[in-house]
Amino acid sequence: MTTLIEVDELAALLETPEPPVLLDVRWRLAGPPGIEDYRKGHLPGAVFVDLDRDLAAPPGPAGRHPLPDAEAFQRAMRAAGVSAGRPVVVYDDADSTAAARAWWVLRYFGHEQVRVLNGGYRAWTEAGRPVTDRTPTPEPGDFTARPGGLPMLDAPGAAAIAERGVLLDARAAERYRGEVEPIDPVAGHIPGAVSAPTTANVGPDGRFLPPEELRERFTRLGVAPAAEVGAYCGSGVTAAHEVLALELAGFPAALYVGSWSNWVSDPANPVATGEN
């Protein structure tokens, strides 16, 4: 099963007797809350999933978007209608940043049939597909959250990959260099990490670049089939997008979920600034 799904294929699947579970995970770091967009219009049958509430634990030393507790995540997914044997499709506004977080967390907790709508809500509406403001009441699912489905890093693990492999920093380049830091208390990057803004993984329409272009991009950044690869960002959201892009390119990678917000919570962790 491919990781991405295009509008026409999803539209056809939604007309079948057993359509996939459809999760709307629209979210913006600075707001407004995604639920407001959802209420104005969403794909027919889609259930809203709140990234801050359902795809992360409360912020703290573990980061601004720590991994949710397995039991809490399982409860949220069952309420959304997610079951182990039923495919799931996730989408956001367009560029799959929030959708990738949902994809990663579902896969980490053991769901093997998760796809991301390439181009998101924008692609769906631009194709003339229908939307609705009706909120469905899904049948409760039977999903059981089992951690460990995808590789995950903590701070020591991220430092180790930066030293012996390739650790990609998915944030904007100016945040990597330490020139600005609009959110976290310390500016800079993990020593040895490589700047790889995840915005370069998609085109102007929000769709992912073709796999061969992604492969070329990551190869230029030092990624190779035999290399250990990890990704981080500010709080583990856009880094999940980087991990998804790496998968599309054929490179498995681990996610540092706590990311920079966790790294700087420990003053003993070193900080680098500048180009490298």
C-alpha cells in the first residue's frame, strides 16, 4: 500500500461499501484551531482529530508536542472510528504537515494501513469534490495502540545519529542557524545536524515532490541507504513530515518526537549556531 493517496482514488474508495476511516487533522501552530475550518466544511464522513489534544500529550519537559500516552491515543482513535483492520486516510489543509503527524503516530502505535491525502483539503476542493458541514457520528473502533511500530529517538539517540549518521533539522533555515527563535527559549540547532527545511519537500500546491526528486534532495544532504537517519524540528510535528518525505524517497528514518523543545529543556545539552 502506497503512503500517499490522490483525490480521485480517495473519492472512489469513499463510494465503496467499506470506505476508509477519514480523519481531518487541520491545524496551525499559531491558530486558529482547526475545528473552526472543519465546521465550515470538510470531506464527507471525515471526523475531526485535534493535533494538540489527540496526537500529543500536554507540553512539558518532554517537549511542546510529546508522544501521547498509548491509552489516551487508543481512546481518541476508537472514538474517531479507527479499527485495526480498516484503512485510515488523514488530511490537512494542503501540505500534509499536520497529516504527517497523524500518519506517524498511528503507524508508531501499530496501525499498518494509514495513507495521507496528497494536497489535502485544497486539492480535494480544487478538483470540485463535495464537502459538507455535517458532523458524522462514527461507530466506535477497536484499534489497540501498541507502541514501537516506527523508530523513535530521544535526546541521546538524536545526538548519536548527528555524530555517526545524518540528523535532519526540519525547521526553517534561519531557526537552524539561530538567527531567530519565535517559540522556544533557546535558538540554534543540535550540533552535527543538517539543515533540511521540510517546506522543500512539497511544491507550491502542497503536494509532495515526486519520489525521485525527494531522493535527489536527501542524497545531496548526505542521506544514503546505509546511513542512520533521524529528523527533528521544534516539537515533532514538521519532523514527522520530514520522515514521511524520507519514506517516499526510499530512506527509513527515526523521529525525535521531543525535538528542539525537548533538547533545550536540559541545559546540559550543547547548542550550535550558524551554518553547521
